[in-house]
Amino acid sequence: MNFDLTQEQQAIRDSIFKLCAKYDDAYWLERDRDGRFPEEFAADMAAGGWLGIAMPTEYGGSGLGVTEAAIMMQAVAESGAGQSGASAIHMNIFGPNPIVVFGTEEQKRRFLPPLIAGKDRSCFGVTEPNSGLNTSALQTRAVWNGNQYVVNGRKIWTSTAQTANKILMIARTGDPGPGGKAADGLSLFYTDFDRNYVDVTEIEKMGRKCVDSNAVFIDNLPVPPENLLGEEGKGFKYLLHGLNPERVLIAAEAVGLGRVALKRAVQYAKERIVFDRPIGQNQGIQHPLAKCWMDLEAANLMMFKAAALYDAGLPCGAEANTAKYLASEAGFRACEQAVLTLGGMGYAKEFQVERYFREIMIARIAPVSREMILNFVSEQVLELPKSY
């Protein structure tokens, strides 16, 4: 087996690093301070055609796979942009997947080109305050009034809702029938994020200040029937189809963030002189950093395996979830060790690693918790009885 990147894949990685070089530590430090969305960075990514890397060519995309998208997103995070940069475009990369797979030809031609060109910005309306990871317990409802759907409900942790003009949203259109599953009756919509009918409140959070997270209150939002994706009541199935690619991308980003943190720690360990010798000469510094490198590389291989399976049209749920788990844990340990290696300077914002440490927590928490991944592997791979 050959684990080397192809020439095309290496060119993607090199091109992203070249683009990201324009956005240095000072840029991301300022975005972390002022919370302003990195519009310039997002615009450059759109202008380069990168937002459509995994979208079909007939709609303006590049027609490449999740593997190439993961290479791109990893390079963004690894450049030093971290989650501040990756999250600014993350939704546009994996979010349109249900449109590509389940949308009609008319919907694809209407929805995808503006997303790829960066003219539309979409947010993701799934999580709700009272349901958490229990998506089947969603309470937001879309009621058909004879002409259109009318949506009422609440969403939370909706990223980029401050600036989005579209929303990919799941809502209940019906209740399960006798013997039906709890997820039956959920439908998926891609529609205008009409601020006449939604109220958006930003959530102050630990990290990634420049990419907003929000509580969204929906009050009689009209949704025309042509904005329903696929069949009514099958939205949960459609949503699941896009979750494995997102887990792969999160894993790629976590490895990238861990790598840049490790790079900063190693550089500091070589240059920092204490007791007349570089601290990197001490095994107490060397060994934890070496273990971080090994953990990141192992997680990266699982990420690429999951991406390859998905691109081949093969089942990849176990691999995608495992990659997300391993990468987020490896990334966390690398970011933590970077702070510890720099000591007091690791706590200073100007050295960046404290930002990486705050941002890596996103990968550990979202879009699925570590514990739910362990549950999934226990049940689906080891065939143990369901515990909840």
C-alpha cells in the first residue's frame, strides 16, 4: 500500500499553504481578539474555487473526493489558521452533501453554484437546546399550510448564523407511526435564512471567536415546497449521509491543528536555553513531543482510510467516527503539550499555542462527543448491547 499523496493531492496541499501564508499569526491573533469574521480569508478561498473542491463539476465544483477536501482542510488548520480558519469555510465543504446526493437537478443548479462561488453562506440548523445528540427528539416543527411549510422552533450552536443567508435545517413534519422509529417524520430543508422570521443571539464561547456560534429562534419561517430535500419524513436518513464526511474533515482539521502546535513546541524546545542547554535536549521534553507526533500520524492514517472508503462508496461509519475520536484526542494532547513545553510563554497569546489549545476542544466536543463514538463502536463494531 502506498500512503504518499498523489501529485495532484500534494499540489492541493501546497496551494493551500501558499494561500494561507497571506494570513499570518498577527491576522489570526487579531481575529481572536476582535471576533470579526475572516471575510478576506473566506473570499480568497472562494475565489480560488476551493469551496467546491468536493462538489460536481457541472455545478462549478472540482469534482474531487472527501480525501482531497480533507487534505485541504488539514492544510488550513496546519497553516496556523487553526479552527478559526477551518470553521470559516467548514460548512460550505461538507454541508451541501445532502443537496448533491438527494437534491433534484433543479435544486442542485439553484443551490450549489452560489455556495461554491461564496455568494451564499449557509448555516447548519440541527442541534436543539433540549435534544443535544438525541437528534430524533428534535422539537422544531414544519407544518404544511396548503401552500408552504411554516417552521417554528429553536436551534443552538448554529455556526455562522450572524452572516449566513441560507440554512440547512432539519425539522419535524410528522410523528412516527405505530412501531415506527423516533427519527421518522423528520424532514430536511435548504432554504433562505430570512431574518424577518428568525432571531439570532450569539453565544460567547471559549475559542474561535471570529466564527460565531448562536442560538436561533424561528418564528413562522415560511419555506416553499421546492426547498424540501428529498422526500418528506426521510430527513434524518439524508442527514446521516453527510455526517461521515464531516467527521473525516473534523479529524483532518484536528491533526492539522495538532501538527502546528507540535511544530511550535519543537521550535521553542530547540531555541530555549535553560541551564546552558536547549530544553529540547532533555528527555522530559523530548519524549512527550515524540509521542504526540506518533499519535497524530496514527490518527491521520485512520482519517485517510475513512476518506478512501467514503470516496469508494463503501461503508465507513466506524472508520470515520474512529478517525474523529483518535484525531481529536491526539490533537488535544499535542496542543496541551505545546503549552506545557513553552511554559509561561505558552500562556501568552502572542505565541499562539494557547489559542490552539482552546480551539482543539471543538474537535473533542463537536459534532459528536467522545462518549457517543465509543457507544457507536461498542454497538456497531463489537456488537455489544445498546447502553442507552
